[in-house]
Amino acid sequence: MFWCFTLSRPIIISTQNIGLGPLIDEDLDRLWIWINDKEVTQYLYLFNRMYTREMEKKWLENALRGSENNIIFAILLLPEKLHIGNVGLHNIDLINKHAELGIIIGEKKYWNQGYGAEAVRLALDYGFGVLNLEMIFLRVLQFNKRAIRCYEKVGFRHQGRIRKFVLRGEKWWDLLIMDITKAEFYKIHESIISKICKDSFATG
């Protein structure tokens, strides 16, 4: 399915291919389709649910109101700004300086093209460079090999495993815990935020 919208939205941070921007009201029907697509949600904890449009509308309204503890970005394919997924920093703790990463690429035609890894890098740069977090972690199901490769490519390290966390069909799957620190991230990735906000990051 190909989504094209003339409505513009701001880009907060971007690479050449991917931009992160805010969600908007017009995203509702697209989000509703994604959250009911079992091929997409098999990798999420939401797999066993069916979501009505009204349920997804309430979720979007809550996301649009914003929160200090959760930041959700639309993943936009440039230059058309096609909305192909979401990436978020959740349970943000600004005192202890950590948060949890979550991502979904809902438009399946854009899977396996590196866009997820780009979006994750941008979200981490925002978390470390703007929010000044020290560590960002994530949870991923054992069978989600594509996502695990993506996170490893970005620099996440395996830190733990919770056994028999999710039942799919007749099989139990473990939950893997991965994390990355600010120093580890900037050791292998150049900061886009520091380039955009060069005066704020200037030394001397």
C-alpha cells in the first residue's frame, strides 16, 4: 500500500533518507491498519488484540497531547515525507537519565531496506543529544531476527533474557534485553544533532 499526502509536517531530525517528525491527525487510518496487521504485530506484545478505530483514535489523541515520559516520532521517508512507521522513547526518566526504545515499520514494502536502523539512530541521537540521556534499552522477542540484527548494527548490546515470556501458537519464546550507552553510541556514530545545533554544542 502506498501512502502519499500533500499535508506537510515538520522534520525534527533527518538523514538523507529518513526524517523524524510529529504524528498528526491524518495518520489515524494508517495507524489503525498497521495495528491490526498480524504480519506486523506478530513482533509486538499487541499481537493478541484486535483494535477498533475508536481505540486507535484514543491512542493517537493521547500521543498528540504529548508527555514528558513518552516521545513518539513518525518515521518519514524523504523527500516525499511518506509515513512508514513510528519510533519512540518511552518511560523517559530524566533524573536517572534512561529510556526505552520502541519502533514499528508498518509499511511492509519498506522492510529490509535499512530504514529501521536509520530511524533508530536518529531516535538515539535525539535521546542522547537533546534529552541528555545516559542509557537507552529495548526489549525484543527472541524470534524477531530482523530487528535483532538492526539493533546490533546500530550498536545495542545483549544484556539479558527473560525465558518463556511470550506464547505464540504452542511455543514459548524468550524476551531479550539490549541496551546502549551514550558513550558507546557516539563512539560509532556521528551526531546529527550536534551539527544542526552547532552553536549549542560549540566548545570554547
